[in-house]
Amino acid sequence: MTEKEMQEHACKKLLKKVVDSGQNYTEKMKSDLKEIIDHSKSPEEICRATLVYFSMYRWQ
């Protein structure tokens, strides 16, 4: 594993911990966000996909 891959893995792991600690997120949201994190190939892609997700999510 290259240094860049190790950094990406560590960043994704940290983002998932942030999602887990979100008290206002439902379990479905947490699952969706973790899936976005897992499948995104760059930080920019994670950001873009997360923004799209929240713009389409209906807060209740």
C-alpha cells in the first residue's frame, strides 16, 4: 500500500467516525454516507456526493 493509499484509508476511516458520532443522523443516513465515503475515489468526490445527498434529503 502506497503512502497516498494509506492517507486515503485513514481519511475515510476518520470520516466514518464523524458520521457515526452525528447525533442528528438516522441509521439510514449513516449507512448512506458511509457508502458514499467508501465508493468515492477522491476527497472532492466525497464532498460533491455528500452535498448532493444532503440537498436531496428531506429533513423531518
